[in-house]
Amino acid sequence: MWLPSHVVEANTRQSYTHIVERYLLAEFGSMRMNEILPAHVRDFFRRLQQRGSSAFTVQRCRTVLGAIFTTALNDRVIFLHPCTGVRTPTVPVAPLRILTPDELEAIISALPDKRWRLLVEVAIGSGLRWGELVELRVDALDATTGMLTVARTVVELRPRFHPDGGRFQVKDYPKNQHYRRLLLDAALVELIQQHIVDNGLQHGELLFAAPQSKTAHPIAPPVGGATAPNQAGRCYRHGTMSGYSAGGCRCEHCRAAYAYYRALRRAAGKDRPPAGRHLPRDFFRQQVWKPALAAAGITRRIRFHDLRHAHASWLVAGGADLQTVRERLGHASLRATEKYLHSLPGTDYGAIEALARIRHRTTTATPAVDHARPQLIRSMRARPAAIGRGQRARRRIAGGRANVQAALRGKQDRGRSPANGTSRAHADHVIERVLYQLLSATREIPRR
């Protein structure tokens, strides 16, 4: 009863269904809900780890299982939540390794078509998510002001979870249910306008639609050629659909036969042609992105989503405040944006200089690699700051200290704090508001 009536997005329902059918039903499907105890849940998580499941998978199972039993508890089906007090292994968070400008230029130069180069330029210049990027339409850009409106997104689904049995579902709101507007560089706006003119795009059409598939032609298979035996010990002729599907052969003859078969189906109207439709993520990853990385000589793993991380990190390193970065990225809270504060090399020189002033009694510290220091820090050090403005900023910080302390006391209790009656939600709001004030105030303090 829980999964069909649970109100979630279609892609979330697809993920939850996978967890339920693959893990939860196999373990708890034969048990009554009031028979499941915390000991059973702990044993289930332990067996998952013994079978080699990652900490992320275990945590996802804990999330879905907890949601099921929370609903059952609210519906009075059970009176004990079996997930209460059950801990899961910590999911390690890998440090961000931000794309460098040189790596970006190498990737753009290796892309085979100017359409893909523009796609990457828009991604690095706006920080859009993939679903927001491939749903961009001609009318989303105001060429006069350079403002880009992000109001919709698209998700890829299996036909089972799509309302109409399709593949792409367009949502009339992006992530976090709020549209946003952001300013693009004038040169990037000109490139987009030229792309619209060159491709004859009309109002409401996709900026980056899937390309028209090429007409496939069969390749004559070798005479008497046969595939290698499959798991059942059977062999099939090269250049046939049986050799591709049942035989598992991926030679040029079998792949050409499969491509020719799909082309015939599309020509007969049995499959929807990809032209004019949304760009599939896997197609771009396999056919465009990975070959470009190999051609650029980049061996480390770089995802297309890393362009979004690079956009945010470059903004912070260049001097943009966190609130502006948060609004451009569409984050729900400032906490998600804070991870970009120290993502680039050279951003901790303030801490090194502070340590050197106390330990070595010096005013400056010589960095190990001076070229990694951001240009913004050098310009700020050379800029004279008004003393009065710095005094006002310090008074703002001192005034906000009491609010932070009161809010922290309110967060110590789950309900309402007996000390000052501050709820946890209100405490979070106060802390975030004061943090904004401190961030703006510290920019007014003269750097010494």
C-alpha cells in the first residue's frame, strides 16, 4: 500500500521501487510488519555489507525502510518503529577536485561539433544541472538583457514509471520547486543567438535537441564466420541480430546489423525518431563526452556534472558572495553552497598568514606556490580600506554574536528551548540570517 500512495516525484519513485523490489521485499516480504524488530533491521544491514553492498546502498535502504515504517506508525499499523536507533555505516564524502581552466579548454577543443562546444560553454557559464540544460528553449533567453530563465527541467524515466509510457518527463519547475534567473556573459549570449540562427530554431524549440540519427547500412559478414560460444555453448552467424543479442557479439558486423534493424524500425514508424527530442544523457556521455576526454589526454574521471562544481568554485574564488552563488545554482540553503569555499588551491592563504604571524612573529607568509594564489586576494591586499567602514563591520559582528549564541542554545533541544523558547526551525533561520550578515560584514573589514 505504501509505494503506490506515496507522493514523490517520478524519478524518486523509480529509485524507491528499485530499492523495494531488489532489497526490501527479499528480506521482509514474508514477515508481518508488527513482527519486524530493530534486531531484524540490524541483521539485514549487516548482511548487506557482508555481500559487498556499498555504504550508500545501505543508507538508501535505511531511508526507504524508515519511510515505510514511519507511514505505518502514523497509520497505527505498528506501535514500534524498528528503524529507531539502528545505525548505518558512514557514507564517505570524496573531496571535490575542481576542473581547471586548462582542462576545460582541452575538452572544448576536443569536442567534434560546435553544438557540443556551445553546450559545454553554457554549462560552465551558467552552472545548470543536466535536466535544466537540455530543457532550455529559445524563449528562455532574453537576448537584450542577457538574462536566462530556468523554469523547467526534464528527467529520464523507464516507460513503467512514465505517465504516458515515454522516456522523458518535463516538469514545470526545476529542483526545489523555484524558478530562477541568472545573467550570462555577453559573449556567451552572442554564441547562443548565432546557434539559434544557424539551426533555424523557432520560439519554444529546444536549444540542444537530440541529433538526427544517421542512416545505417548493413556490412557484409565474413563467409562462414561465427560468433564465439555464449554461456549456453551456442554460436551464431556474424552480421545478424542473433549474433548481437543471443551471441553477445559486438564486432562491426553484428553492431551494423543491429543499427540497420533499428533504422528500419524508425523508418516504419515503430520507434520514435530521436530528432527534435530531448538529448539522452547516456548518448552524450558515451558518444561525445568520453571520447572528448580521451582525445584531450585527460585520464582522471571527469563527469559532466563537474562543470557545475567548477562554475560554483570559480565564482567563489573570483570574489562572488555565497548568497549570489546559491541563487545561481538554485540551492535550497546556504549549507549546500559552503562546500565550494575551499575547493580550489590557494584559498587557505589567510589561515597560513595568521599562523605565521603568531608562530614566527611575521606579518606575511611566503606561499609554497605563489602562482596558485587567487588574483582577487592580491588585489584586496593592495586596496586601501576605509577605517570607519571596518569599525561598522566589527560592530555588526559583535551585535550578531548574541543572536548566534541564543540560536545555538535553542538548537540543543529537540522541541523548544526552556532558556529562551527558541524552536529549532527558528534557530536555523536565525543562524543562517546572521551568517549572511557576517559574510557581508567581513568583506568590509580591511585585510592586513
